Amino acid sequence: MTSNPTTTPITTPTTTPTTTPTTTHTTTPTTTPTTTPTTTHTTTPTTTPTTTPTTTHTTTPTTIPTTTPTTTHTTTPTTTPTNTPKTTHITSPTPSTTIPTTNPTTLCFCTYKNLHFPAGSLIYNETDGAGWCFTSYCNSSCVVEKQARPCPSTTPATVSTVSATVSTVSTTVSNVSTTTEASHTATSRLSSTTPYTGCEYVFPPRKDGETWKTDNCTTQTCHRGVITTTPVDCKSVEKPVCENGYPPVKVYDESGCCYQYECECICYGWGDPHYVTFDGQYYSFQENCTYVLIKEIVPLQNFSVIIDNYNCDPSGHATCPQSLIVNYKSYKIVLTPKRLNVTTNMVYINGNQIFPTFSNEDLMITSTGVELLLKIPAIKATVMFKSLMFSVTLPNSLFYNNTEGQCGTCDNNRKNDCRLPNGQIDPSCPLMAHEWKIPDVKKPYCEWQPPTPPTPKPPTCPPGKTSICDIILSPVFKQCHDVIPQQPFFEACKFDVCHMPNISIGCSSLEAYAVSCAAAGVCIDWRKSTNGTCDLTCPKTKVYKACGSTIQPTCNSRYNDKYVHSCQGAQMTRDFVCDSFMEGCFCPEGTILFNTFSDTCVRDCGCTGPDGKPKQFGETWNSNCQKCTCNADTLSVQCEPVKCPPQEIVTCKKYGEVLVNETVDCCQINTCEPLWPQAEFLLQCMILTLILQLGENVPNGTCEECRCGPKKDPVSKLYVVECAQINCNTTCPTGYAYEVLPEKCCGTCIQKDCVVGLPDATSHIIQLGKFWSPPSDRCVKYECTKTNSHSIDCN
């Protein structure tokens, strides 16, 4: 038995060296971890073995148990080396144990017990001796993966080994300062007797030569016991120059591994209003009808957008977007503000109002109270609407050269953006915009008429009035200047403030530029630089944020699971729904929004009361005759019946009083109350022993109808009997007469004559005891007779 050397020789003999354990008693299992040499010598020792059979008992090393120890008899021939080369040793406390192979070039490694393992290498393969195997290896991402599985039921193979005393030539290795001359004994496995069995240390085990996918972007192959990782081969990419000034975006293929750059088609409008087409063409258009903003030339995605303008200034010179109507599949989505004391954004889908956040299999709608955001993931379309501005973003890959309308053609070519409905290109975008007017029953004044060419107004702007516009060019927006061109917004701002009485109209241009910057990933907190001119007022319970989360967490856990949690994690930056932020009003730090349809922010979610309002932990209230508590332990509402005090025995002793049972605060109480308000009627009731309940009819003569209550006499506190004259119906049918009946308020109709109905739909009256024949038929005779005291017949 020899002791383990303290250094690791950097040599590669002709046979594969096995791990040198602490002792030479080792068991050769089916899969034996071996040492991966750091370098390879070109000198191969020549050996001339002379067969001297000996019996060597080998046992399982205590360092890395891989199988159940067994005793194996092997013949070890004595070998005589023909040369004695030098060897270079590197001090190593423990030999590195990996799969024998030529390692692929990697840029990372795993560290285990202060040792480095390259990607794809085995770290250990152990068994507990009870049938379970424990494997750890360094995966393609250089993350240690551990697996436990039942050990494969195999019989360890008999392995022939060759022991050779090898002397190696000294070599120079960088970063090795110790060079010594020594000899050692190497034990090599003969590949002719033990073929590679694959990569059994992974789960599931892989065969030699087997290839499989680890994810969409990499494949792995088991080769001679080692796993190699190969990334997907992606084509080289080039960044295009986008005419609209926005930076190109990455668009990944279906695998999610490779991407190309493309220019997004972004159209937006604001203020009086001003438009920027998909490819960056700026123009102004002041008309208050309804127009096609976006329409597909060839219907492919079933998508269009209509804009509804209105006069937003008392002078009638300024128009603003009143609503956007988005048509997609069978949906008609209307985004519109409701302007009362505070502007509130409203959303209607197919005529029904919905409250953001809302989503289904086709749509995702969010709101911060200031901005409305509609996203259609299937076609990667985004529509933003807020007060006086809007924007629509479409992917070039789905809408290239297939859009028309006031937003122009999505093809990264500004020259053809002023496209008319007939396909021709107009040199004037304002004239083009007029041609996209559509009928609107609410605007009969918008019947077609030739557009009036815009006439430029002379610059009559007072000095200093455009100072608010200078903020666009100031350091406030400096971060965005190299991302989004600022000049269109600056020119629009000057136009608005010079032609409108209130300079606050310029805020819409600053707001539009900030929104465009946010869409490109640059957050600008600009409102505080306007000296209060463009301040945004939030509800008292919320605070303003220039760039807040698109989706706000609430106390509704199911809502959070559906929206918030899905937007958290490593893939968030690639998620179409989650990769943006919005200006708006948000709950202060340390609080959370109670629900999506209120402005209530709470520190603890607590419970929801019967009125839908929040209840704090420990708070109690009465509801439906139950006392309820918001329980902090169960995080739920706990209710129990209201406890009523014992009822007192009440006896009514006053003349004319009756016992009345009432419910007060869910508890029954007994009280005495008088029945009738008038003394004479009370005497009559007492004489007749008549007791009536409140609301019953009171017998009081023949021609009056009286009822007890519900009014009370303010002096006596007794109920008042209210009477009304009975109106008799004295109208009787033909042949009947009204007669008054004795001792009755109303009479009745008594038959006096006979009535004969004729074939021509006319009738004839015959008096009692008389005869009559129709003029057209003298052979027929009618007689009016009395059959009894109440009936008269015509025979």
C-alpha cells in the first residue's frame, strides 16, 4: 500500500489514468471518476510488460464511494519502462475528479470544496449503500446541479489494469514555480475492455452520443462521458436607422434565442391637435369631425382606429381628441375622458363600461387614473390615451406597408405618409387628414365639403409667452434629446401658446414629449419645472409619480396573481404587457391600493365591509343583525348574532292602549300605544268591542271610506282617522238606467229596455212590452218581455 502523492503530475500516458486514491485499494465500479489532466505531454512512455500474475485485492475508497465495495481479482503484469523522463508537479491537496475527455473551451467553472470544475463535468457520484445514488455535476451555465435517484442495478465489470512505473520528462508550465524529478505509479483503464457507457450522472441518464435540448437556446451532447453545450447559431444583426427618431427595438424569433432589430411604427397626437405619423412626419390639423386614424390597406389583423375630435375651446378655434375608437376582431373599444371637476378616463367595450385593470384572452387594459393603456398582445399593438393626447404603437413586422389614414404608412419612409384614401400621395398632410373624414350621425355639420387650405398665421406672440416651451429644450429633457427628436414638440408648443389665450395649452406638448420619452425607456419628471402651470392634482389619498408601474398591486390577491405577479421575474423586460411605465397617481410608500375602482389606500389590507369599504384589523360593526369583527388571526370577517338584553314585561293599563312589538337595533321591544284619536269613536269602539289594527278600514257611515292613521294628532299623540267621500259610478250601458238604492251610498244599473244586435253591426232598442221588425226582413218580429223581477229578454 502506497500513500497518495501531495502533487498532481501533469502527464498524459497512453492509457487513461484513474483517480489516485488515498490508498491503492480501490474498487472499479461500472462508472469510475477519473482525473482530467491539466496539460498533455507528447512523450509517451514505452512499456515492455512481462507477465507476472499476482492477485491484488482492491476496495472502495473512502473519499468518493460510488458503488458497493466488492473484491476483484485482477492480473497485474510487471512493466519495465524504457526511459525515465522528468515530471512536473503542481501542489494540490486533493486530486480533481472528472470524466476523462478533452474539455471543451468554456468561460466559466463550478467551485466545489475549493476545486474548480469546467462546464459539463461530473463533480461527484456517490451512493448511500442502500440503493440510492447522489450525483452532482456542473451544467452548461456553470451552476451545480444535484440529483438523487435509485442506483441502476448493474454488476461491476471486471477491469483489467496495467501498473507501470513511469518516469516523465520535465516540462515548463506557466504559473508553475516548482519543478521536481520524480516517478509515480499510474493505473490506467484499458479502453478495449471498458467502453464508455454514457453520462449516467445526469437525470435522466444519457447515452454516449445522445443530443438533447436544455432550453430553446442551447443543446447538449453526451460524448465519451462528458456533456458539451452548444448554443443556437444566430445570424448577425444590424441596427437600422429609424426615420421617426425612435431607437430600433429587438424582436425575438419564435424560439426566443435569436433577434433582429426593427423600427417600431409610432403615431401620436396632442394639443390643438398636432400629429406625428408612424414614420415621423409632423403636421397640425384643426377640424372637429370624426376621422380614420389607422386602417389596414389589406385587412390582415382586423385592426383599425377612429379618432373623434371636438371643439375644446370656447372660441371654437381649438380642437382636441374627444375619444379613440379601437376596432379589433369583434371588439369595439372606446377610450374617452369624462370631464367634470376632475378628468376621469372611461373605457367601454361593445357598449359596456369596464373598469381597469381588465384583461381577457385578447385585450389588456390598465390605468393610473391619468393614462389609459390598451395592449393587444396577439398583434403587439399598444394604444395610449390621456386627456388631450394619444399614441398608437404597431410592430413593423406585422403592419409593414399596410396602413393608411391620418397616421400614414408604417414602412420607415416618411415621404409616403400623406396617403389619400385613393392611394395617391398628397404633398400636404393637413389636406390628406381632411380626406379621412367618416360619417357621424352625432355631427351632421360634418357633411363633406372641400377642405380649406391652411394659411399660416403671422407670428404675433408676445415676448416671453413661449417660455414654458423652452423647457423642452432645457436640461430637464436632456436625457431624452438623443433618443426622441424634440423639435416637433417645441414647434407645436409655440404654436399653441401663441394662438390660445391660456399658456397652459403648452403643457400638452411637454406632456406628449415626456410620454414619447417614457415609451423609449427614458423617465422625465418635468411637471415640477413649470412653476405650477402644468401641475397634476391627485386625490388626497394618493401621490403623483412621473413614472410609476403600469399595474398597481391591490388587496385583492386574485388580482395580484393575475396581473402583478405575472409581471415580476427575470422575463419582465421581454414581457409585452409588463415592459412599460406610466405617469399617474399612486398610493404612498407603505400603503397599498384597496381595489382598482377606488382611490382608497390602506396600510393593512384587513377586511372588506358589507358596503365594500375597507375595515381595519380589530374593527367591529353591525350588519344584518350580526356583530362582525375583522379578525387579524384568520384575516377574515368573523360574525355572530347580536346579543339582545332580556325583555321587560309590559302591561298596557291606560284606556284605549294596545301592546305594540317593535324592532330596534335588531332587538325586539314591547311598548304601549293608543289605538284611536277621537273620543267618540273610541267610545263606539269600546261599546262595540271593536279593536282595529293600524291601517285597517274604519266603518263610519255609508258614503265615506275611513282609515286609521298613519298620521298622529300632535296634541293627543293619537292616530287620526282619515275619511274620504265615496264617488259612485252612475254610467250605465245601453238599455240600462241608474237607480239609487235605499240605505246604500251607491245605486246600481237596472235594465229597462231590450237591445237587438243586427248583422250590419248596428243595434236597435226595444222598449219593454213592445214589438219590432227589421225593415229589411218583415218576417222576423222581436218582442221585449220581462222574465223575472230583474231580467228582460228579447224574443
